[in-house]
Amino acid sequence: MKPRGVTRVLVQVLAVLLAIIYLIPVYMTITTSLKSPEDINLMTAWRLPSKLNWESYSIAFKQFAPHLKNSFVLAIVATLLSAIMGSFNGYVLCKYNIPGGKIIMPLVVFGMFIPYQSILVPLFQFMQKTRLYGGLPGLILVHVVYGLPITTLLFRSFYEEIPDELVGAAGIDGADFFGIYRHLIMPLSGPPFLVVCIWQFTQIWNEFLFAVTLTRPDAQPITVALANLAGGQAVSWNLPMAGSILAALPTVLVYVLLGRYFVRGLLAGALKG
């Protein structure tokens, strides 16, 4: 066998080993969720369940149903709003010479690197003073604002690939600001919208810190409910494991069904610039 062939085989073997290591937690989660509480102990953690126990999924779903609804409302509304606003921001910052435009974009990008923890206390105080604390509208607002830097950057990077002459020609034909956006920019925005929506949906769905500090129990999303379910001293671990699978399914399905389009969107220019 040639050296190049040996290298390829070693790389493939290493990739398989890394995949197995990566999938061990998934295996443990699935097998534990299908076991009855009396079958769960450290000595038999690696074993397959002697009898499939689907009751943990029904119990977890009943407990999580209101929180799943909160997560879907939060993720869908915040994703759409941040995507639309980011598209407008990217359009303006890319195709129009606005005063201070060269300063605004670096400041917007800087917002991507502000840690959640550093603004948590003033954000909490702001939410209380504006009476937005505790409900989904306030949490949606937080995620929209915090998502604007990345969505603006992605859309602006993609819109840079659209020739300025094309925008100028649309203006000469009589199209105004919104006309250019509606008839020219928007039809070309499919790839970045898909990338942004997948990215934002995943980030918002999995976010925990804002959800646990800025909402009351009746408005908490699935991530907080899952943490509370596993927070006791005597935990039936089949329930948290079943709950974690239910919580992970939406984002997994998004990437399974739309993953190839996500990659195409990235390659179409959404991360260039």
C-alpha cells in the first residue's frame, strides 16, 4: 500500500474513533432514558435496557409541554424579528453611505463579543423598570437585541456580493428605499436568511442564562425546566435523560433537514467579508 493510502486509512480510523467517543454521551442518554428507575445504577450504566420503558418520555412530555410551547414561541418570534432587522441593517450599512457608517459597523460587531454575564445585572434592572421582567415578550426583546450584531454582520457580508450598479440601476428606474429592498434585495436573500434563521433558532433554543434569570416559572423555556427536573437530590435519571432528548429534538431536526442548505448558504457568501 502506498504511503498516501496508509495515511488515508489512518485518518479514517482516527475519525471513526473520535466519532465513537463523541457519541458515547448520546448512547448513555438514550439507553438511560429507556430504562426503568430500578435498572439505573453505576454498575449497569453501559448495558442496554432489559425492557424498553417509554413511560419516562410520556411523563417528561407532560411536564415539559408548557415549557416546550414557551421555547417554540420564544425561538420562532425572536429568530424572525432578529433576521428581518438584521437584513435591514445589513442592507443600509452595505449599500448606503450613512454618516458614521464606518464607525457603526465595528461597534455592531463589538456587540458580538460582550459576555452575557457582564450585562446581566443592568439588564435585570432595566427589565424591571420597563415592566418587561418575567414574561416572554421581555425575553424575546433581549434575544432580538443580542442577536442583531451577528445577523447584521451575516447579511452585510452577503449583500456586499450584490453589485452596487444593480442597486443604482433600480434607483434610476424609480425604485425607492423599500422598493429596492423588496424587489431586488429580498429575492436574493434566501441563503443568508436560511443561515441566520438556523443559527439564531439554535442559539435561542439552547440559551439558559437569560431564560433562568429574566423569566418567571410560567414563562420559562425548556432549558430551565430541564435543569429544574435534574436538580433534586433523589433524581430518577430516566426522566432527565428523556427530557434532554425531547429538548434536543427540534434543533437536531433543523440541522438534519436543513443542514445542507445551511452549508450552501455559508458558501453563497453569508460569511464572507
